[in-house]
Amino acid sequence: MQYTKLKKTNLNISRIGLGTNAVGGHNLFDNLNEEDGKNFVRAAIDEGITFIDTADIYGKGRSEELVGEVIKEKPRNEIVLATKGANEWFPDGSVVKNNNPSYLRKAFENSLKRLDTDYVDLYYIHFPDGKTRVSDAVAELVKLKEEGKIRAIGVSNMSIDQLKEANAHGDIHALQMAYHMFDRSVEKDVLPYCIEHDISFVPYGPLAFGLLGGYYTKDFTLPANDWRNSVPLFAKGEFEKNLTKVELLKEFAAKKSTTISHLALAWLLAQDGVDSVIPGGKRPEQIRDTAKAAGVLLHDEDLKKIDEILG
């Protein structure tokens, strides 16, 4: 495994991290096995993955509880733990984005209890709510950092203008956004801003939510309640076009003696500004395989060929 520093901190993070939305994320995926989920996290740690990412909305707290159980098995300082807040849920099942400073503090304290830890290494505002000033929300996280409850501040799913407001005083250590071979929109302004202002960029959905796993065929359909039904990549017509590119990428990966999923992760890690990727999964064998991507080296000519395939 390879490691780097989370920008503007002394925190060492593994360049391949772990996304845990399928660990107890029963509101996102069907038929999840919680023991498999915990063993998935354990296997990641065994592979040298130290950067573990969760969120309070994954399973409406359940993911944090399961992740918390596993990290208790290791010395706390060996894990760089990230979680996210800003989604408020209600008994009727509704979820509302909420960046109100008092709510963020309450959400954080609830996350801390579920994770059963004294501090969180990196705490993100998961989504802007469109009402609260971003600067006010970040100011509350600055207070939590000053109190020693968090070590670094992150934001997620923000536009370039929102990111600039969040980082007006240089308080942001990490930005988490969707970024993968089929969605390179962050390259226009968000990623360059992060590079210029010393902010670690952490892509989520690095395998295009499964497309770059290389297992789907044109007759694949998502379950009715799968959240990916709202992702344009899976829309009729787009899905088939993307699969054509996937086949070409699989051929290129084979020439590099690797797999398309490893290629996709290595491609992200080869991009300036990207410090770590956080692929997810459901079973231990998945992350054991994913960890091998850390050993894939791409040269300039490889990146050029990939650009040609992606068009």
C-alpha cells in the first residue's frame, strides 16, 4: 500500500481508502449482510488501508455503528476515520439537507456516539443545503476542530463558488466529489482550485458506481429501489454507450496485465491533486482485490491512450 499526507495535516492516509456506504447502508442497497460488511472493513485494514470513509446517512447511522465496532479492534491512532453529516432524517422516512450550525454540531455528536470514539479525523459537510451560508456551516466545524473533536475539515458535493466560500480562510483540508473516467467535470475548475489551495481531493464513485468493475452486460438492469437509477450513466442509451468504452478499456487493461477496475483506480491516482480514492464493496474478497490497484503504474503514453478511448 502507498501512503500520503492529508493536505495541511500530519495525517497519513492510504492512497486507496475505503468507502462504506454498503456497510450497513440498508437504505441504499438491498440484502446487505452486516457480518460481511464488518469483515469487508477488517479485510481492508489487513491490506494496509487506513483511510476509512463513512457517513451518518448510510443506513441512517447503521454504517457508522458497524465501522465503529471494527475500528475498536485496532489502536485508534492507526485509523484515519472520516464521516459526513448534513442529512437530517425523520420518522416518516423523509430526509432533508441541513447545514444549520446547531444541527451540524448535533449530527456530529450523534456520529461520535455511533462510532464509539473520542474524535473524528476528518469531518465533511456532506451536501450544501441551499439555505445556510456555507461560511457559517464551516465556522461550526472550525469550532469542533478547536475543541479537539475533529482533526480536519472537509466539504463534499460543492460547486466551485461554494468551495471558495468554504475555504475563504483556508480552513478546508479535503474535498470529496464524484470523479471517474466517465465524469471528469471537476477537471474544469474544482480540481485546479484544490491543487492551488492545498486541498486533498478525494473522488467518490471511482468505479463509476460499478460500470468500471467490468462485470455488466447490456442486459443488466438495476433493482427498482437501487439509488443508481437516478444516475445518468445508467440511463437507457447512455448505459449501452458506456459499456462499449468499458470493453475497450478492458482490452487496454489486459495489455497492462491488470483489470479494468484496477486501471480505473490507478488512472485517478495518476491525476494531479488526487490524494486517495475510496472504492466501496460488500465482501472481503472485493477489497482484497481492489488493494492490488496500488501497484499499477501508468505512464504518460498510457494516460494518453485512455483519453483516446474515453473520447
